[in-house]
Amino acid sequence: MTQAAHSPIDQPAPEITQAPLVFVWLARGDVRQGLPTTAPEARHRFLAWWALFGRAEYAHLGDPLPAAHRAWLSAPAPGLPQDTGFPISRLMIEAWNWSAELRERFPLDRREGRIAFARWFILEGMVDHDLGSFLSEEQWAAIATPGAGAGPYTHLTLPTQGTEEN
């Protein structure tokens, strides 16, 4: 069963004002899913898309994302318990929202699902999408301290397809 999407909208993301980003922002209505450029949800989706996919697709532009946008993406996701030993960020939630497979594999309404999702992000998502520059200081500290908190990267294994962790 697929869960409802979590919304990381507690405060709007900073406006998109960098010239190369504005060009892509205006050109990619598909990323905004038809939402107007004034909609905060469209801006949130675009920033997550840029971090996950846009930087590779528009590599010739470099990475013009300002520090304020990176900080917004790396902040802890609002409305989600931060009980995994590795803070789950807005960017992580947007990646989860983007993928039906992630939503199916990692139920975020259960602590075990959040732990497994954090572990997946550290071991696969962060590497596959080159997201190290989007980690917060707290996330880097959690990675550098094996056994801290719930230790999602050391204490649990990912559930295999068709099974569930308890």
C-alpha cells in the first residue's frame, strides 16, 4: 500500500533568483507539474528536482544553487519524527515523494520504515545522486559517529522485497 505524500512545507523555500536557475525554472513546467511559478509547492518540487536530477541534466550550467536553497533542502523535514539517528531532511522527503518505489519500500509512518529509509539514503541515494553537498552538519555528524542514535547504517538491514522489518 502506497502512503500519502509527506509535505515538507513548514516555511516556503527561498525565491529562485539566480539567472541560470530562473531559466530552467521557467522552462520546466513539467517539474512544477503545471503549478504556477508563484506556488511554494512548485518551488519546493523544483529545488528537490534540481538537487536530484537537474544538476546532471543541466551540468553545463554548473551548480548555481545558492547556500540558502541548500540549507532549506537539508533542514529536518517538518512533521516527521526525527528518531532515526540520522535527521531526515526536506530533500530526503522530496526524494521519497518523487518515487513510488521508495514510498512502497519505506513506510515513514513507522519508525522501522524511517530507519530503513535513512539507511537507504546514506548507502544508495546520497551516492547515486551525488548529494553529499546537501547534507547538514547533523547528518554528517551522524555518519561520522557509528552507533550514534539508532545507527540506521550499522544496526539494520534493508527489508527484502516481500518482507517487512519489525
